[in-house]
Amino acid sequence: MQVLKGVSFELGEGEVKVVFGPSGSGKSTLLRCINMLSPPDKGEVYLRGQNIKAPEVNINEMRARIGMVFQHFNLFAHLKAIDNVSIGLRRVKGFPKEEAREKALEVLDSVKMDEWADRYPAELSGGQQQRVGIARALAMDPDVILFDEPTSALDPELIGEVLQVMLDLAKSGTTMIVVTHEMGFAKAVASEMIFLGEGVIIERGTPEHFFISPKSERVQNFLQQLDVLYGSHEKLLK
Amino acid sequence: MSDTPTLSEIIFNIIGRGLYHTLLLTALGLLIGFILGISLALMRLYGAKELAWFSSGYEKLFRGIPLIVLIYVFAFGLPDILWYIDPLELRLGSVVLALSLRSAAYQSQIFRGAILSVNPGQMEAARALGMKGSQAVRHVVMPQALRLAVPSWSNEYSVVIKDSSFASAIGIIEMTQAAYFVSVNFRELWALTYLVLAVLYFLFTYPVTRIFGERQSKKLKKLGMGGG
């Protein structure tokens, strides 16, 4: 089955790309193609000019440069928050134990989770778990971070804290591709938005374009639905 | 033993003469079964097709043979090949071999189930960080699978310690054989002797399955590991 057709875009340093669209439109698959969790049968992905599907490329090294934040967090259940963040540094980047720990604490601090460093994932709220998930990706100093619906598994009252962290990241120049229906977030920081439907790009443009004059009726209806279902959470974003 | 023994003498007789071999056979059977069982589980899940077939065939074979048959095969067969080894050691070795080869088949199933019940998202998150498949298995999947396996593994312990009693069939003096000697020497005490034996086995199994089975299950649930 072909999930994505002719989807092509470029992402510059420090840009935030927001991908949205109905479920089953291939948003998650798009992200999973980029870091090869689901390798595409056709098509190419370039990271800083390097084709990551090229045979001489070590995919693990590439993945270390592409962070990923999951909808269901996927924190390592047997590890404390701090070890979730430091394990990539230790096992992939070869940091010594102490250095990895120090760096992990710094990153946890940046998502305001340093106080929870010694808790296991199951002892944290969804919002806290997702902040650790973001810290785990951040710690690797990736070139780009992929966010796969990072707030859609969260209770409404926990969404704000995660969006705030993502907003701070975006503003500090982190390159991100975000699959989300949080239009407030998109409005605030997206450099471009892409509306996917049935695996093709239906419409793309700046937030202004989408929120003032979207071309297709489909996008208009979808945005209306989103507003009804989720609200825009603009008040959550300072 | 000429005077009729008291209850405590029966207990100490069974423990004193038999406990060492019961625990030795159990420990070796479980340990070797553990090493083989994990290897078989990894072969089945991550190995090449041929290794997976071997593992699957091994499980079917050793789950289909009664333990006592394995013990007889090794106890009667090994001396022909290893005639220069001390007969008692060879008999112990036969039981260890039988216990561990059979336990490996069951432990392989335990570990395979445990690995499969680790949430697939854990493997994905590890790969997304840039870990190699082997690193992800070693640092993320296995640590969780081993914890998830503890309840079933404690059950396997209780099976192996009880089945070490089959060693009595080839004359190894473990707890059951020690009790048998008491019961034939003092026929009027046979019921009491076997009651003592049964209680001893129970005391060696129940607390272990209780602590590592039920308590571990609760703890794992609290940590949110496994399917549910």
C-alpha cells in the first residue's frame, strides 16, 4: 500500500515545520520515513546534503542526529528520568558516565524536570513524561527533532506545559518537524505548515496563509473542526 | 539407626543427608537452563531462520520427553562414553544435564514471552536514539524482559526443585532418597517421614513463588512494564 505520494519539502536550519491533517493521512509515516523507522520504498531523505539512504551511510549515526519525540512518550520504563536522558549519550555517543549524567541533568533542567530526575516514568504525569521525552531527544544535540503528535495523548490540563517547552525550543532556534493539531503552537512558531491528506500535500503555506485565507475547502473545514474539538490553546502559550 | 527416631531426627536426617544434593541439582539445572534458555529465546526471536528453527525444534523435543527418560538415557549412556569419570559424579551430571536441558526448553519460552511483552515502542525509541539493534536489545529490551520474566521464572524454580527428586531413581541421595531410607528402616514412621518431606519441599517453594511471583508482578505493574 502506498502511504505517501510525492511529498517533498525542504527544512532550513532553525525552521519549524508543522504537519497536520486527518488521521490516516500519513503524518506519522512521514516522520518515520525521515528517521527510517519505516524506511521508504522510494524517495530520498537528505540531512545536511547527505542522502541517509545511501549504502555507505551508517543509519545509527544518522538517527543519533535526528531526535524523535513520540505520541506515547516511549520512555524506557526500567530507567529513571535521568537515565532515560543519559542512555543515548552513554551508549551511542560514548560519553563517560559522569559527563553523561551532568549533561542529562542540564537538559532536564532546561525542560524543568531536574527535580524529577530520580523518578521512574510510571511515577510521572503524562506531561512530565513527555518533557523527559523531549529532554531525551535534546540531549543528543540533534540537527533536527521530529515530534509525532507530542500532546495528543495528554490530558488537556497537561498540554500547556509541553507546548511551552516546545515553544521555547522553537524560539531558541531548534529545527523541528512537528506533527500536531495544536494550531496555537503552529500560529506562534511555524515557518511553514503542510496539510496532508491521503498521503499527498493538499496545501502548504505560512500560518498567515492558513488562518486567513486557506485555498481548499477541505482545509477550511478541517481547521474549523479542530477549533471546535480542541480549541487553539492559545491561552496556554505565553 | 536402631532406636526409633524422633520427629526432629527425621527432619535433620532428610536435610542433613539430602538437602545438599537437592539444592546443588536445582541450582545447576536452573543456571545452565537459564543460559541455554536465554540463548534459545534470542535465537528464536532475532536469529537467522536456521537458528530460529533449531530453537523451535529444541523446545518441542525437550518438552515432549519425560524427565525420567532423559535421566535414564544420560545415566546409562554417559558411562559408556565417559568411563574414566567417577560414577557418582557422572550420575549427578546426568541429572543436571536432564534437568537443565529440559528447563532450557521451558525457560526459552519464558524469556521469549517476556521479550515479546516488552512494549514495541521501547525498541523504537532506542533505535530512534541511534542505538544498534544489539544495543537496544541489551540495554533496553532485555533489562525489562528479565524483570518481566521473574514471576514465571520463580515458577520454573519450583518445578526444577521438585523434579530434582527424580535423582533418587538412580540412587543419588537427595531429600527424597534420604526420606526413602528412613521410611524403609522404620516402616511404622513412613507416613510421618513423607509428611516431613512434603512440608520441606513446600517450604522451599511457596515463599519463593510468593515473593518473586506475586510481589514482583505487583511491582512490575507499578512500573508500567509489559502489556498490562
